[in-house]
Amino acid sequence: MKSRHSFASKVFLILAFACAISITTVARESPPPGRLIVERVPNFGWNLAFHLEIDGRSVGTIVQGRRYDRWVPAGPHVLTVYKVPYMGYAEPTSITVNIQPGWTYVFTAMWDSNLVFLRPSGMLLTPGEIWQLRGDLG
């Protein structure tokens, strides 16, 4: 009986050690994150904020004088924003961004006609392209 217990404990320790090594290897091989910054446009409104979600997970409410500035894992992500306080009809809008390791992505939250939408900063967009970034209103 004692030899079975001793054998089982040795097998368990070997498996635990093998799992620890494989987890460490996987963690080292993941690509470095990218930086995501979401700012408010200056005329957003002093009494309005917007709520930001990344991949459906709430990451914060951005009020006047603040911005979201964090490192996020590389890969595709869906950024969703909506107006706070949530009064009347205010549909959330989303935009997809493919974060590359080490790159910085800057978006500006804009507010128009009860909708908040994200515009990639540093890009010259036509009014039609800005309208498309607001989301599908149909």
C-alpha cells in the first residue's frame, strides 16, 4: 500500500512539474502587447461621459479631463462605446482594431446626435467615412 502511495505521489509531482514548464513556455511565446489610447474630443460636453468596452468587457467610463491609456494584448479587438448618462435612445457603436505588438493606437471619442463613436486619430476622413465609423443605424 505504501509503495502505491509513493508511486502515485511521484507521478503527480512529475505531471505538475511538466505542466509548470509548458505554461512558462507558452507565456514566454506570447507576443508583446500594443498600446491603446482613447481620448475625448474637446467639445464632447462637460456633463457627458462615455463608457468603453473591449471585447464585451467593461474597462471604464471616461469623464471630462480623462482618457483611457492601457496596454492590451496583440490581436483583433472590438471597441464599443456608448454615452453616459444613458438617456433616451443611445445605441452603442463599435469599431474593430487589430493591435500589433509594440504599436500605439489612438482613437478619439466623438459625440453627435445622441451617439458616441470612435474615430482613429491622425487620419483624414471624409464625412461619409466618419458616418460609417458611427455604426450601422439601420
